Amino acid sequence: MTPVVSIIMGSTSDLPVMQKAAELLNEMQIPFEINALSAHRTPKEVEDFAHGAQARGLKVIIAAAGMAAALPGVIAANTTLPVIGVPIKGSVLDGVDALYSIVQMPPGIPVATVAINGAMNAAILAVQMLALGDAEIAARLTDYKEGLKQKIVKANAELEGIKYDFKTN
């Protein structure tokens, strides 16, 4: 099975956040890989990865980074594949520094960016991209979104049963 999504993180300390992306991709039956590469500690490996990503069959890259958050941008600068950046909370600035670093890319080097620690949304965005060209993935995504809707419907039904003296519904 060839991976079509790559989850890249600057350090394995990002894994607790990025596991949410892996779990969603697994649930959606999307082949993926997970690797640690550092824009600062392994710059040549990052460049080699990005240059070879498309030839290996990858279609979307999810790149997590904290603090200086160079990894998503360096990858995006070296591939034409879509890159989704996940800013990681971990610095004294609670990830805002990473968010700004990822979202402020120069013209011509876009990185789609999700919320701080938003790995799950990064995976959903990757699935949405893949669904554009794959009816089976699109059907699974539709089912997933319907499941989200049903959770809220169920929650509202449960809230109706909670009684307070001044609650009107």
C-alpha cells in the first residue's frame, strides 16, 4: 500500500497532537505515513523528502511545527503538492508564534494552515482534497460529516431532558 498523505513533524514530541490526524486518516481508510524531519536539524533530508514526495505517490503533506515553524514552508518551497501546516502549541507564546510563521508565507509558496494543534482538521482538509478525485473517499467523507451532524442532534435531544426551574426548552 502506497501512502498518499504524509504526516511530517519536526520532533516526535509533536506526536500526541499529530496522532489525531493519523487516527482520522486511518478511520477514512487513507494510506499515510508518519515521519520526523526537522527544517533546522535535518535540512537536506527535508529537501530530499519534498523533492521526491510526488514521485513516491504522495498527494498531500501535513506538516506540523512549533516555535519558528519553518518545516511546512520549507516543504512547500520544494514541492508542488499541497501542504497543510499545523502550528503546535509548545512555546511560551502558546503556538501563536508557530501560527504566524506558517500562515505568513511569501507569494507563490502557499501553506494551508489550520488552528493551533488542529491536526484533526488538517487530516479532514487532506481527505477533502483527495475526495475531489475519488468517489469512494468522497462517500466516506459524506458519511463522516453526517456522523458529526448526528452527534449534535443526539446532544440536543439529551439537553432537552435536563431540567432547571427557569429553563424554557
